[in-house]
Amino acid sequence: MKDCVFCKIASGEIPAKKLYEDGEMLAFYDMEPKAPLHFLVIPKKHIPNVMEAEESESGLLGALLWRAQKLAVEAGFEKNGARFVINCKEDGGQTVPHLHIHVLSGRPLGWPPG
């Protein structure tokens, strides 16, 4: 999508500190981290949010989550855990209209998140 900031990051138009990249997805550190470890995993394909994903994209959704946990483990957070968050639309707290998974760890995270 032309005006989507995450599409621009995925295409390289906007720089990001990348953790992982393949043909379908990109993981990069959040520019305003809320925990010692805070990165995002996004599909390169523009999917506005999880509620608008198609059944044909279910494999990609699973791959995004699998990659998120793999990167958290590789970063050393397997023992104490991490939070995996998918915000969806305005009431869900989504601020960028491109599906993304937040991965946060490195400190205790309370509930509810606030």
C-alpha cells in the first residue's frame, strides 16, 4: 500500500534495524521500545489487520507467530518468557494499519497492559 509506513519499511524505503527478513516477512526493532526487548514482525504483503486476513493467508499468520517466538528464544528470553501482542483496529489499540506482532520481554509485564 502506497502510504503505509510498514510497507515502506518492508520495501527498504524507510530504514529500520532489522532482526530477520525473508521473502514473506520482516522483523525489526520498535523505534519507541516499551521493554528492553521490543520488536515487530510484519508480513511484507499488506494485510490491514488480523480481522481482515483471508483464509488463504492462514499459513502466513502462523509463520509470523512462529518466527516471533523463534526470535525471542534466540534473543535469550525463553526462560522468563515474552509478551506477543497483535492489536487490531482502533479499539484494539492498532496505530499502524498493517498487521504486526509486537514481541516484548526483558522485564515483568503487568496485566492489564493499561
